[in-house]
Amino acid sequence: MNLDRRLLREAWAARAALLLTIALGLASAILLVWQAYLISEVLSRVFLGGNGLSDVRHRLLLLALLATGRAGLGWLGHVAAHRVASQVKSEIRERLAAQLLALGPLYATGERTGELITVVTEGIEALEAYLAQYLPQIALAALVPLTFLTFVFPLEPLSAVVMLLTAPVIPLFMVLIGQAARALTLRQWTALGRMSAHFLDRLQGLPTLKILGRSRDQGLAIAEVSDRYRQATMSVLRVAFLSAMALELVATLSTAIVAVQVGLRLLYGRMDFQYAFFVLLLAPEFYLPLRLLGSRFHAGTEGAQAAKRIFEVLESPVCVPGAADYVVTGQSGEAPAPQGVLVPGVVEFQGVAYRYRPDLQPALHGLDLRLDPSSMVGLVGPSGSGKTTIARMLLRFMEPQEGRILADGRPLSSIPAPAWRSCTAWVPQTPTIFRATVWENISLDLKAPGDRSTCGCRDRVMWAAQQAHAHTFIQALPNGYDTVIGEHGARLSGGQIQRIALARAFLRDAPILVLDEATANLDPEHERLIQDAIERLISGRTVLLIAHRVGTVARADRIHVLGGGRIVESGTHLELSHQNGVYRRLLMACAMDGEGQTR
């Protein structure tokens, strides 16, 4: 569907405010015609008819009322126009946030974070000019000139014909110039997205760049990207200023044509002075809506290009059915109990296959895997063997392209994603920490982080933190649980971040737990605390343990060694360590690196 039609469809959701904006603009145009007629009548009576002030006093008072009315209508029109933009932006922002959540982390990993942030923030705000200015002006550019012609034609048919013939010249020039402006604006918006993505990537990697001594080089790279955006912006402004000049010139020439024919006819006595002056007053206003359409076209072009990217995200296919059906909380802040799966039972992967791109090797190929209740299953293998893909499927971030996954004999695809995810908890190797309080970072699932009194939420969070050995260091922070920690846990150490993630899992209390090497890259003290917390966490749960170090899966009930998207070996630690296979070679490689086989 055409982009302008899609934006119009979105704006139609706020049709009451949109129609009110157009109606107010049309009413203001009618008052302008009345005002011009009164002015021409007063001047004709005073200068040609010899009337005094007392004779035209009532008309002058009416002129003042009309001017006040036009000012009021103009103000109301601006308010209504911004109401349209506000409603549409709010709806699109909510839909975009819901869509990004439904698409999940798999979609986000294929996009640049800075560019997505630009779309969600700058992109949606850029719709303001399109919705509040350009869209209503399209209707007014057609209705206002026709309204003027309706009043002028019975009084001065020839002048009306001249206006009608010269009016299409302005839109013609606008279309010709607008094609170039659209292409340049697209280039500008693309440059802005790339600059935002580039800047955020470098900013997040700044500590590493400083360690490597490459921070100055990246400063030059950022300057180069910024300069490209500056050049794209100046190109857009150049076309905008040239088009404004061209439209002003065409409108001025059209007004001059009307003025010349009126002047000549008035000079030869073939036209009444009052009607001549009335036409001269309306001529500039007749072309004004068309000129405004041209200028507001440039203001709205950036919003149109931003909308193109927004609709690309909104129309991206969601891999997991029902992923967008999020639970709506009540006024109390408590979420209703998830419907569907409460006790998952046996989870089975049957002939599961997945390929990320047609030109890549399959990440999984004919995989069979079984997770029994209250058991621990370990996955080991080299990078790219399919461990992360299995975890993503178990967490319902993606669906198998071939084969199926069963939960207690029921196809996992038939279970609503929110209901299934309520039964799973995930402790990744690098947890995501938000710029919020410690309380809010732990209580992501409580649905009402600002409400400390609801059903003892604060007590539950403190209990979870104690189970994860996080309560002590949290209490030592300046404001305890109300301390705001920076993005990515800027105020916390790696071990403290990992304990926050474990506290989330304790609070979630889900029957299925996915652990992704939660003790990696930690000092012995933090590793001991986290290992103790994990021992309590896994008790009575179905655990999928993804190991990048072979020693961490030694106590798993069953270990699967992956290679090329398949399970190449299975067994206990003792069984596999006595076989001359992949697992034994991985153990020997770890021993050479100084890592023990068991903890």
C-alpha cells in the first residue's frame, strides 16, 4: 500500500480531530471572504460614496469581530491539528513497542540498536509535521480556493476564470520539486539512522577502545559520519529554500496576472471599484493555501520517510504466534494468572531444524532432545553448534522451521507465548540491566514496580535477593533497593549483575530454567556465591544448562554434545569422559587451559 495512504489510514483513527481541523480552516476561509467584502464595501462607501465614520461604524465593528473570530478559529485549528498528531503518535508508539516486544530479541540482534532507537524516538516525533500540518493542508488546499471561487464567480466571472487557470501551476511546480526533495530526505533520514547506530556502538564500546588505544581514531570516524549527515541535511535545506522561492515566484506572478486584468478593466470602466478591490484582496489569499501546501510538504517529507521505516517494523512477521498477546494488568497492578501451561511436564524436540538464512548452514538439523521434569540437561559444543538456537526455541523467541516441540504431549506452537514464558526463567551469561532502581530491575514480572504495597511485592523482591546472595550488597548501596543503577549495570560489578539476574529467576519461580554459563568470567568469591545460589535455584526444576566450559555440566543428569546442529554424543559426565569422543577432547582442551573438570 502507498505510504501516504497508510499514513492517512492511521490519521483516520483520529478522524474527529482531523475533520474538525479541516472544518475550522474552511470556516476561517469563509470569514476571510466576508472580511474582504466588508473592507471593499467600506472603502467604496467612504472614498467614492462620501460616507462618514458614523455610516460605516457597524461594518467596522463587524470587521473587528470577524478578525477576532478568525484568530480564534486559527488557534482552535492548531489545537485540533496537534490533537490529531498526538493521538496518532501515541497509538503508533504503543503499537511499535508491542511489535518490538513480540518480535523478540532475535529480531533485535539483526538490527542496529541506535537505528531502532532513532525510529522509536526521532522517527515518531517526525510524524508531527506530517500529521498536524501537511495532512490537513492537503484538504484545505483544495477546499479553500474552491470556496473563494464560489463567492468570486457570481461577482466577477472573468477574474474567477483567471484564478482557476493559474492555480494548477503551483501544485505542478510543487510535484516537480518534491520528487527531488523526497529522494534527498530519504538520504538524510538514512544518514541519521546510520549516524545514531554508529555513535551508540562506539559509545558502548568506548572502554574497550580506550584500552586498545583506538578511541581517537573512532572520534575521527564519528566526525566523518556526522559530516555526511550535515551534507545530507544541507542538501535538503537547499532544495527546500529553492522550492519556496519558486512557489513564491509563481504565486506572485499569478497574483500579478489577476491584478493586471483587474486594473485594466477598472481603468476602462468595465468593472466596479468595490468588486475590483474585493478580488485584489482575495487573490493573494487564494494562492496562499497552495503555497502553504508546498512548504508543509517539505516539513512533512521527513515524517513520511520516518513512517516508511516505522511501517517496515510494524509489518515485520512475528515468528512466534500469540507473542503480541500480552497480559493487561488491572488497577491493582496484579497480573491475572496466565492461562494455558502451568506444569509443562516433559518437553521434547522432535526432528527440529532451523536455518537463519538460506545461504548459511543450518543451525539445527533433525534435532531430537528430551527434557524430563526436575532433571538437568547440559548442552556443550563449539560456537555455532546450535546451543543458543535451542535455548531461543525453548524460550519461544523463535519457532522451528521443521519438526516440532512438544510440552507434555501438546505442540508448543499451540500454547500462547505469554503463557509458556510464564513457565520459563532465563539467566543469561550477560544479563541486561536497565537504568532504573535495583527494585525495578529485579521486579520485572511484578507488573507494578512503582507500587511497593501490592501483595507484599517488596518482601518478595527482598526474599529473592537474599536467595541470590544479593541482599547484602544491595543494602550497602546509597539508597538500598531504591538506588538507581546505570545502563548495563554501570555501578555494579560482574558478579553483582549476575546475582541480580539470579534474583529475577528466584522471583519468577518458573518450573523450567535456562542457565547460560552464569558463572563465567567471575572471580572465585563471586563464583562461589553464585554457584551456591544456583544450587538452590535448580532444586525441583527442569534445567537446561548451556555450557561454554565443559566442567560446568559435570553434575548434569544427561549431557548432549552438539556439532553441526545435531547431537553427536549423549550420556552422563562419567560415561562421556571415558569415551574417545568429542566430549573427552573438550575435557582435555579445558585441562590444558587450566580449568578443572568439576567444581
